[in-house]
Amino acid sequence: MSEKNDKFVRIIGFNGEIQAQLIEAVLLDVEIPFRIRRYKDSVYNGLFEMQFGWGDLFAPAELAERIISVLSAEDLLEDSQAKQE
């Protein structure tokens, strides 16, 4: 993951842990900085995962198109996951 202090924005949401691990491996391989935020909270017994999904991928805004391109080429995205902004 990145240690830079660039402004990170939400790129996509994850459907589950396996998808997150696959995407993490691809982004590490191409050396793109990112962060994964998981919505797990054992205190609330999965309440946030039910509302927000498994988690989200955050990265610098200027790399959003490159990330979507890389993940699409690896067939790791569904149409509904691409950034809609």
C-alpha cells in the first residue's frame, strides 16, 4: 500500500474479500499506490458491511483512469463497479 500523503478518493467498491485480494495483487504488481478500507466491525456484527458492502478501494484521483483500465484489462471489474463521477 502507499505511504504517500496524496489525496485519495474512492475508486470502486468490493463485492468481497477475494475480489479485494485479487485487485490488491494486481495493483501491487503494477506499483500503483492505493488503500483498501474494509467495513468490518465485530462490535456491530457486520452491520456496516450490509449497508456499505465489503469495502472500498481508494487511490490518488489522478490515477483513477489508469486503475480502472488496468483492472478492466484483468477482467476484475463489473460494469457497476467502475467509478461513475
